[in-house]
Amino acid sequence: MSYWLFKTEPDAFSWDMQKARGQAGEPWSGVRNWQAASNMKAMERGDLGFFYHTGEEKRIVGIVEVIGEYRKDPTDESGRFGLVDVRAVRDFPKPVTLAQCKAEAKLKDMVLVKYSRLSVQPVTHEEWSHVCKMGGIVPK
């Protein structure tokens, strides 16, 4: 299993909106960055990801599961980019902020800390476990 982080502007698509999609999940569409698209191509069903609110919040608020692997994004008129499908798994009992991640020495190499603008990014197993603990979740 691999771990990821999905960033979204909560005014455009929020954690509450993701949860409202239920078991059917939601296509993670609109990604137009080659590195983020490459990350999505590497995803497999069952992978887990942090759901991160950008903008004013800058915090991890939940966990999603990849339920549909990379396929063509119908919102991309150029036909060059794709999407994956994700569903909400659980809330973070204590959302973890970007500032908290930056303050943790164990997370100094985390993509979120070093390259915070990338919209879909990998998370190592160690980073996943540490952030989950920070957020009040016992990692699997």
C-alpha cells in the first residue's frame, strides 16, 4: 500500500462534500500538473491519502481511499490528464496544520513541507504514521 496527500481549496471542494459522496466516492479531477498526474498514475486501489484543505486552513482534515485507478479526465479538453476516484474513510479527530508539520523534525523531508504547492503528493509510511498520531489516529 502507498500513501498520498490530496490538496483542495475547501471553497471549491471540501471534506464535507467528499464525505457526502459516500461509498461511491468522487473523481479527483482537474489536476493539470505533470508531477501530480504522475503521482496519480502510480496509485492503486486501496491506497490511502490525507485530505488537505489549502487556502486559509492549510490542514489535514481526513483520510480518503483510492477506489478507482487512473483514467482519462473528462474535464480536460486537451486529453492529456487523468484522474483517480477517492472515497472518504474517516475524519481526523484533531486536524493537523501545515505549521505543525513544519515544526516536526521527523517531517522535515515531507513533500508537503518542502514543496507545499504540489496538489497530489506522495507520503512515506513513516510520515503517514507520524501525522496520523499527531491527528489522534492509530495508524494501520
